[in-house]
Amino acid sequence: MAYNEPKLVPNPMTPSTCIIFDETLCDGCNICIDYCRRDCLMPNPVPGKPPILVYPDECWFAGCCAAACPKDPPAARMEHPLNQTASWKRKETGEIFRPGLKKHPAPNTRPSVG
């Protein structure tokens, strides 16, 4: 009886994809794989292609893999789920900041209620 050789295939994608690779920028250097804290990424068997996200449900969203990308602009970016998207407000100016938000909204100038 002949056995097929083992293959690594990604798990079905969960509702949140933790990291997204721009295939036009990624050259398959696999540096992001070394920096991933949870070993969610595996090298692509096709040279020059982005790594394969094998375990998206195991991701901690630390961002180490995306931050390690040597490209400028980076070929990898984190895609945080909506329920984990944080925002914060600067007390002095009222500016609201969110991760990845290019143009921040104008400060809230309305008086508080009550």
C-alpha cells in the first residue's frame, strides 16, 4: 500500500484574518515567520510567495511578524478583529486615535451632558 506524502494545508479561515500579505511587495524572505510568537505562519513551498497563515485562530495579534517585515512599505499588516480594535482619547486636545486610522477625526467640542 502506497502512502501519499504529508502535506501542510492551512486551516479554514476564521472570521478574522490576523495578517494580510501584499503579494506584490512580499518576496518570501520568511523573516516574519521567525518573529511570530505563536508559530501561526509557515513558509510557502513556492519560492518568492508570501508565507501561509496556517493557524489564524492561534494568533495573539502581537504584531511582531508585521513589524519585522524589512520592506518599505511593509508587505505584511495586522488585521485586528472589530471587537479588539482599541481607541483612545488625548485629554489635552480631545483627539481620538485608533490603530491604522490615517486621518483622525476632529476633537469633540460639545459640552458634556449632565
